[in-house]
Amino acid sequence: MTNYIIRRLLLMIPTIIGITFLVFFLIAMSPGGIGASLQVAGGNMTSANSIAVTRAKLEDRYGLNEPWPVQYVRWFTRINPIKFGQRDLVKPDGELVSRPREIARPPAWNWFAETLPEPAKLDRAAIESTFRDAPDAERAAAFARLEREYVNARSAAVADEALLRDALKRYIEGEFPRGQWGNYISGDKLRVGRVADLAPNKSSPVWQELSRLGPAAITSWAAAVEVRQRLVAAMASEPFPGAGLAIIPGVLSVAPPDLGVAFSTGKPVASLIADHLPVTLLLNLVAFPIIYFIAVPCGVLAAVRKGTWADTGLGGIFIGLYSVPVVLAGVLLLGYLATPEHLNLFPTAGRFSKDADSMTFWPSDGSPGYVVDALWHMVLPVACLVYGGFAVLSKQARAAMLENLSADYVRTAKAKGVAPGDVLLAHVFRNSLLPLITMFVTIFPAMLAGSVVIERIFSVPGMGSLLIDAINQRDRELILANTTIIACVNLMALLLADILYAAADPRITYK
């Protein structure tokens, strides 16, 4: 069994890679592409140049200006616990510090200069020793100042490059017929290499603007490169501890996955998931046992009382419930059970009441207490989660019981005088567990992923709400993090099902 579990865990790795790659591809191919919400940042501005600069800064910040396969490799490198090369550093506040990416050269720089300026020669050893020998507080403050300087310099370089690119696009549109634009502009991206190969037409109406923007972009680029070199030298002194555990120093290390920063909020994805995942798990962990504790006994009863009113009535009730769309069920529950115009028994939204912070933990002095208040808010969402699973699971339990009730070993046991209750529980029910275990594999992950609608209806701040917002905003980091978690839950459920198979049926073994 141990070897089997290890093999299954290892097989999860390529499976998760394949799933995340497919999701990444679908996001990249969808209208707007990765980070579509960032593309409209600054859309309330009246200046086209301001919008172009804002987009360029955001694309550079999140690496969206690279081809999507490159973006995927970078993302997978971040979440992969096995790291190659130099380790990231960890600031005292827990923030990861990575080696800064290269800064792209200005497009068509050869139109404005014979050579690019050489960055200033730095005394890397002196910079490293300064950071290495300084007290902790001074080192942290100096590094923070250098980081701010680098961010500002890079931002200025990206802004000047964006203005230059925009002018180059207008230059191409003025120099060539529309049918030839595709040779130099792909979508909204400039084909830099092809444009640079052209001989500039200095009589173009746009040339005066280009002659001003080109040198400015080159100067900003050189300044940003110089600051980047100083930052790299400072990081080489390791002013902060390295992340994770070094296996081969400088070559191989192990570190916790870095889920990145959400595009939409600017907050770490890990912290957002840590806030929202417990809510969804709590809802589903409460709902799941309820489904089994109600549906399985009802399925057993329907099988034992086959053809009676109990069988027909339970089947009709569960099928009727299953036929009600979850959206309609949620609206009806809110309308009749949570509004002052009707019964007003339950709260309409949220996890707690407004005054939950001032409540005692348990009921006291007329207060319902924090626990009771939380449970009361969960009643309607849990009811919406459970009702649809009754029909499927009870029908599965009924079918499995009926199949085993007609088996030869049951007739033999009855002929030998085994008590009916022992036959039903010790033999028939145990042999009917395998289909129920299979249903567990499908129901729990489906509930985890399907709580999206319910969380929206009842304004529950769970993973469902987080995922919907991420999809609407094309927030790559959040979408991939959610996808990875759901994939892991499904794969672990499959593994758990195999283990439960072996526990329920001694005839099943794994080698």
C-alpha cells in the first residue's frame, strides 16, 4: 500500500502540470488574454498616452509583456517547491525578494544612437561589503531605499518606452497602407525587430516626436540598468535570509510555493486564499456528512422496502428536490425564510451578525453567542448545498443494496439461520459500500467547486466568490491558484477512495 501511495503522489505532479497548463492556455487564448482587467487600467483617463503608459507599467510589473509560454514557465517556477539557482531572500516581514528581471532595450534604438550607452562601472565588492557589514536596521533601510530607487527608475524606463512604442505605431500607420501594418504590428504589439530593420523616414510627420522620445527612452533605460546592477550587487551580499532550505547551495533548494500577487487587489494570493478557503471548507465539511447521514439510510430503507410507499415516496421527494435549480432554491429560501415580509427566521447574508465581535463565545445573558450566530448564518447555504446530493446518493445506495440483496451469499446466510439484521448490516451493506465510496470521490470536489453560486447568493466570502471575481478580471494568479487547489482536492479524493476500497473490501489489494 505504501508503494502504491507514493506512486500515486508522484503521478499527481504531471497531472497538475497538465491541468494548470491547459487552464493557462485557455486564459491566454480568451478575449483580452491574461490579465485583461489590467489592460483597461486607467481607462477613465482622457489621454491615450496615459493609458498606454499605465498598461505598460502593469504589464512589466506582472510580466505580461512576454509570450504566454514564458509566463507559464515563470509561474510554475514560482509555485514549484523545488527551486534551481540562487534562492529568493526573505525580508523580516515575510516578503520574498527575487533577483530583478532584465530591462528590455528601447525599440528601434538604432534610429537615434549609434550605440547604447554603457552602464557605469560599479564596485560590486564595495557594495556587497557595505550591505554585509552594516547593522541589521541600517542594512534593511538601505536596501529599502535602493529598492524604491530601482522601482522608480524602472517605472520611468517603462513609461518612456511605452510612449516611444505608441509613436512608432503611429509612424508605421502613416508610412504604410493598412494591409501592410501586420508586418510591423501584431494586435496591439509592435514587432520590434522588423521595425528596427527599417530605414527611418525623417520627413514623416511623427519623426519630430520620435526624435524627442527615442533619446529620452535610451537615457531612462541606461539609468534603470545602472540601478538594477546596484540592486543585484546588494542582493549578492544576502542582506536577508534565504528562502527555504538549501540542498546544493546556489544550485538546488526547497521552498514553500510562491502563489504570487493578485492582479485585482495587489495582495498576496496566499493570504487571500487563507482568508477565503476556511469558509468554503467549513460549509462543505458541514454539508457533506449531512448528505450521507440522510441519503444513505434512506437508500437502504428504499431497498429493503422495495415497491412500498416508503420506496416510492422517498424517491419522489429526492428527485423533486434534485430538479430544483440551486439558484431558484437559494432565492426561495431567502424570500420565504429570511425576509421580514415572511418568516424572517434566518439572516440573509454573511457569516456573522454585525455585532459578532462583541458576543460571548457561547450563549450568555440573552446573547446567542458567537458559535450559535455563525451556525445560524450557515443554515441556508448548507441547505442549498445538501438538497441536490440526496437524490444521487440515495439512488446509488438503493441500487447497490438491491444488487447485493439478490446475491447468492445472502440466500446462503439466510438459509443457515443468520439473523436478518446481521445479514443486512454485516454482509449486504458492507458489500454495498464500494459504490458509495466512488460517489464520495465525485460529490465532495463537485461541492467544493459548485459552492460558487451559493456563496454569491448568500454573500459568503468563500473561495467561490474569490474565483468569480478572478474570472471576471482575468486575474491569472487567483485563477491558477484556485485551479491548482481544486485539482489537488480531486486527486487526493481519488487516492482516498482507493484507500477506502481496500479498507471496505479485504479482497482489494495494491502492490
